[in-house]
Amino acid sequence: MLKELDIENLAIIKKSVIDFHDGFNVITGETGAGKSIIISAINMILGQRANLDVIGPNGNSCKIQAIFDLSYFKDDTYYLLPDIAKSDKTNKKELIICRIINKDKSRIYINGILSNLSTLELVTSKIISLCNQNEHVDLLNPAYHLTVLDRYSKLDDKLKEYKEKYKNYKELEKQYNTFELKRNETALRIAELNAIKEDLETVNLSNGKHAFLENEIKKFTEIEKIQELSNEISDFLMNDNGLFCIVNEINKRLNKISKCDESATYLEDNFASLQPLISDFENEFNKYSSSLNVDNDYLENLREELSDIAKLERKYATNEAGLITMYEKIVSELNSYKDFDNFDKLKDKVIEAKQEVSKLAQLLSNERKIFAKKLQENVKLELSELNLPNAKFEVQFNRTEIDETGGDDVEFMLSLNKGYEVKPLKKIASGGELSRILLVLKKILKDKYGVNVLVFDEVDSGMSGKTARAVGIKLKELSSTSQVICITHLPQVASLADTHYKVFKNDSNLVLSQIIEIKGEDRIEEIARMIAGYEVTEASKASARELIAS
């Protein structure tokens, strides 16, 4: 249960410590006294984002601290709480949540450990439930009805599994659609690239090929001149007065010199080293000379190949190196499109994922329908105890395309009078009737989820008389198994409280709001004010005593 709510500098509350108790806690006060500030404080404990406007005039920050006694929780429920919510310091099972909002940086502490909003919301959602006017609006929205049914059905784990599968399916579908669009968009590009690739492959491109072809063609076009010069070189090498004859004569003379003068032997040795070089040159030159045969077909092929390369260079406005680079880029880009070969495999995966999601959605729907019947019976029984004995409540299903919640559209249907067909809540329920339905749903969901603290913010709005009393009795019944905190304007409800708090403004120059626990005559005075309005009379006090006693 919520033991203590400590508020500092929140709006017009300067400092207030509220000690809550077991059972039925009621908060009353005139309009504008500051009751909504207490709800704001509870909302922030629940994880609502804080606006700097909530900081009061007494400093640059505000603080809200809540202390919960978790000893009321069953062990299995307690151990489901996040670890940060379980205090190891004592055996009290006490939870302390503190929020500090200031203009520089806001902070959240859970049991003294710095935390964040998502963790705070996770922790408090298992402990406390707030029912306010916003939920009246939600109740008119069929999308909220599915949430209520799923909470009642305790489908959290199955919904989590379904949503993971659905997310995977949608990601695959997105990939497939993107793939398909890209494939269609790139079909022309692929055709264009293949055409250029085939064009470039008509020649055997390689670095230096252009220069090689030009040199070969030049060589063969001047073959006669080359042959003539080659013959002359052969004569210089081989005739009677040729190079070898001269070398031989020089060698003879150097031999005679070295015999006459041994110091000149090195000259003979040096000259002897030239002879192998001359011999190697002769061999290579003879090979070259023998290759100088004109092959007209070969020469024509060289010319055609050079012409083809020149045409490609002109066509693509680049040189040989540019053509090679272009070809390599085209091959690389075409390789990147090979993933399209897996298009059919991806399509099969999408179909398989959709079938799996559809199957899970059907299983969810089947379970929802089973629990919907139980919910109908529970709501009807509870409404009969709130002066709606002829109410009929139905959960209507409409099958739709699967989405992240499954394949069901769910809408709550209601008939309040005997003999009338059920219609959507938004078409039939008044504010007071919505409040009663919301109260019933909160009770039923509490029984399912074990939430220990229930906070009601004017859930009795739009009621009076016998109906208001019935709602008060229902709230009182709820407080036998949970702590109930209720803000109300109705004396029929306030008179049933186990603990009564009054919110009021002081009379100082700086308008501040205070909250105190009231008992005895002070409580009678407050309930009398609620009955009579501005002026409390003895008659209204008598009515207040009667309400408290009844």
C-alpha cells in the first residue's frame, strides 16, 4: 500500500506529508483547493513526464516522494517486481520512490538508486492503478477495449511472442517491398550495364594493349626497310671484313703483345670478356631477323583490333585505361545486383512469416473470445450491484487484417434497459454510467492483476443519490482487499471512508494549499459542507452524521 506521499513545492503546495492508511481513503475539498495537485504528484510517481511549470514559487525545484509498503503483496507477485524495487536493507519490503524536478536536471530515485522513467513506470504499474477522467474518454475508444480485454485475459506473454513475430514479419515484408521496387527500378539499369559490358568485351582489353598493337602494326608496315637494315647488320657481323673477323684479328695481336709484355695480359683478358656478349647479340639478332616474315592476315587482325579499341574510346570518350576502369565498375555494380537472385527466397520467407503470424493471431483471438464471455458475466454481475440491474454487456468481435495487436477489432456493447439491444458504449452511456463501468472494470482487472493500490479521481462524477451511494459501497468493498484512495465531491461516498483527508487553501498573502486528516466534528463539518454547499447548517450536519452512521 501507499504509506506516505511527501510533496514539496509542487504548484501551490509548499510542503505536505500525507500518511495514507489501509482501507478506504477519501480526499475532499472545494473546487480549486488543490486536489488535482495530489493526482499530479501520484501521476509523476507513476512515471508521467514532468513539466517545469509544476515547480512552485518556493524555490527552483520540486520533490515528490512516495513510500510503499509491499508486505501486503503475495510472495509470487512480489518476486515478479523488478529487482530495483526489492529492498535488501530490511525485511520490511519497503519501496521508496523519489522524483526531483528542477530547471537544470530532473532525477528519479528508486530505493535510493538513480533510475529512469521507463523503469519507474514498469515498477509502479504493478503496484498502483490510477483511474481518472481521461479513462472515461479512453472507454469511448474501441481501441482501448482490446487493451482491457487483453489485460483481463492475462495474455501478456502470448502478446509479447506475437508482437515479436509480427515485427519480424513486417521487417521481412518491408525488405521484400523495397527489394521489389528496387528490382523494378534497376531492371533498365541492369540491361544498360550488360549492353556496355558486352560492348567492352568485344575486345580483349588490358593495360598497354593499345600501344602494343600500334607498335606491332608499325613494325610490320615497315618490314622491308627493317629486313634491309637487318641484312646490313648481318654483313657487318659475318663478312670477311666483318665484326667477328676484326675481333679475331684484334685477339691475335693482343696475344702477341701479352707474350712480349706480361703486364699487358689484362688487356687480353678484358677483350676476351667482350666476345660472349657479341656472340649473345648475334644469336638474339638472328632470332629477330628470322621472325621478320610478313603475315598479312595477322597484320589485318591487328589493325581491326586496334580499330575496335579506338571506336570504343571515341564512343565512351575515354582512353584505354578509362575503358578498363569502366569495365571493372560495371562488373562490380552488376555483382551487387546478384542479390536479386534471392528474391524468390525472400518472398517465400515473407509468406512463411505471415502464415505463422496469422496462426498466432487466430490463437489469440480464440483465447480472447473465451475470456470475453467471462468478462461479460463479471461486468453484468458488478453493474447489477451499482443500480443497473437490467444492464447487458457484450464484447463484440470483428475480424480484421492482422496488425501488431492481432486480427481482432473489439468493442464493448451495452444495453441499460430491459428489452433494448446492445449498442456501442459511445452511443449509449452517460458520464455517470461510464464511471460505473470504469469502476467495475478496475475492480475486475485488479482481481486479475493483484494491483494493491487503487486511486480514483472523481470516478463518481455525474452521479447522485442512490447511485452515488452504491458506487461508494463498491469502493468500500474494494478497499477490503486493496488500498483505495478516492477524490470525490459526493458526501454519499466520502461518508464511507475509513480515513478522510481535506484539502484547503490558507488565508496568507501567498496562496498555498494544505491537506490534513480530519476526524470527528471536523469530518462531520466537511461532509455537511458537501451536502449543503457554501453555508453549513445544523440540518446538513445531521444529514452528515446519518450518512456516516448508515
